[in-house]
Amino acid sequence: MSGYQVLEGFATPQGTRKFADHSARQGRPAGHLRAFDGLHLSSIGMGTYLGESTAEDDRAMEGAVYTSVRSGAVNVIDTAINYRAMKSEKSIGRALARLAGEGIGRDQVFISTKNGYITNDGDFPSIDVMEYMQRMYISPGVITADDISSGYNVMNPDYIAKCIDKSLANMHLSAIDLVYIHNAFESWHKDVSRKEFMEMLARVFELYEKYRKAGKLRYYGMATWTCFRVPQESEEYLSLEAAVKVAESIGGKGHGLRFVQLPYNLSYSEALLLKSQPVNGANMTTLEAAEKLGIGVFTSIPLFQGRLLRAQVPDYAGITDPVTKLVQIMRSSPAVVAPLIGQKSAEHVRENLKVADVAPLSRKEFEQAVSALMNRPMAA
């Protein structure tokens, strides 16, 4: 990897428009690429969570990223520093370098990663996670052992900064389009009060804003598991509006908190149906609240890691392909930029990219599909 040059810049309106034009020339419907803050982003993205820390899976993931972007179907790639112990980020870096060499520049591809969880480096497999943390962070005084939550998460800004710098190095990038704090409330709510957590979150957002000003980060967000899709009375509940207010207190109206990530599929439908998020005093679903607050939503596990492929999902809107039936309703939901589909094998890439050949549902088709698939109308 030492021979790889750093790829400069971000995804840009001009670059992503070029990608959208390429996608259209490949025959994909115009609605497959959608605009968010001037960027043209594919309505399906690629996730990079699954796999082992092996050379074989490194090659498979690099190939999947390369093929997905090269096809014109996907220009949204999602990862995390802890995915496959940093090796997912490194696979992405190699794929982006190949793509850049073939004319698909950095400005055409939107890259997101996450930080917060402890991790080791999979290129040094003899050093386990706790030894790595001790050597790299605790012994040098970057953090103390008390900075690690019972959920193995760290929100100390000094650690977060090191993680961003490492992610940049892993992917050979000068800047990252989107960095999430990773499952933070889920990892900390048993250890600190809600007030303490919001103070910790403010310190992380302050760091993210510094990285934005330095040109190393375009946006930041919160990647979550439960906090934005449980009832208000749950101890795991967090207000999206409150998080936005924290960002505003640090970055003003031009703050960088522009995205959240959460699970959403035919089993986990709370983001669409549960009115648990107040905005200006009115209870809304998470997707409604996100739209109101100007927050884009990326969704995780649309196939529930393959388990939903075994479900008997009825055909709808003329769709019979199993993957498309599961993904289409997610990618057509209000406020959703893209569901993120994990894929490595060439076969799975081919199957999953079929979704990009189909236009997202119209509003009427979407409401009919919700009624048919979830046996209930949308929340009024």
C-alpha cells in the first residue's frame, strides 16, 4: 500500500453528477440517483461489515467495492474503523485507487466511516483488541481505561481524532465525506446519565467541527442501533431534535450533523411507523423527524443479514425479485437516502445490484406497499 497516492477531496456536486450521467448511460432509471445537499447519491449503498480478517476476504471486498462503483449502480460506500479490524477500510482504499486510475475520481464517490468502538489492526493479528488499546492509547496517555464504556466504546475526543486520522490513512484519503459516532448512546446509557452523555456528545461534535474546518471531514452523523427507533419511555431512547440542538450549539445553523444511520427493514419498521420523535412539540416518526430537521437517513440491514430472504414476502408493484422486494420499500421511504447492503461475493453483488435497474416507488405505490407488506397503513 505504500505506493498508493492519497486521493484528494470529497464527493462533489459536479463529480456525483458525472456519476449520475454515467449511471443513466448504463440504462438505470433517473430516480436511482437522488439529490441531497447538491450531491447525487445512489439509492442503494454498499456496506462492508461482514467478513473475516483474511486476505481472501480482503480481495473479495475490494472487488465488490470496485465492481459496485464501476457498474454505475453504487457511489455510496459505508464502513467503520472496527469493521474487520480496519481491513474493510483498507480494502476500500485499494478499490478507490483502482477506480481513480480508470477515471472514476474521488469526487464521484461518497465515503462514510464510523468511530467510537475499540478495535485492533487486523494486519497485526497477534495483537488482540485490548493489547492494542493498551499499547496505542492507554500507555501513551491518550485515554484511560475509564474512558472505555461497558459497551467497549470510547467518546474521548482525543481517541476519536486518532480514529479519524487512522481511517484517512487506511483508505489513503485526504478527507472523508461522512464520519459517524458509532452506537454511542447504546454503548453508554448504562454508564452515564443522559445529561452526561449529551455533554460527551457535544465534545465529540466539537472535534468533528474542527475536522470540518480543517477540510478533512465534510459531514458527521450518528450511526445507531436502537436509540432513534424505540418509544420515548425506553431507557435507550434519544431525541433526534436534541442531538441536532447540540450540533447547532457548536456549529451554528451550518453545523455538519446531516445524517443518521439506523436499522430499517420489514422486521424493524419502527423508523417508518412509530411516532416517538418530537420536533417543535409535534410527535413524528423518525423518518418524518429527520426530513423536518434536514437530516438524511442511511439504513442498515435491509436484508437482515440474509435472514429476510427466507421470508415469504408477497410480490408488490410488479416486483418478483427477492432482494428487490426487500430493498425497494426501504429505498422509496421518505428521508431515506439509501439502504446499505452488505456484499462481498461476485454472485451477491450481481443479485443486489439488480435493484438499481428498477425505479424507486412513487408515493402512491409506496403507501400501497406499506399497507400490503406490513399489514397496516402508514402513521397518520
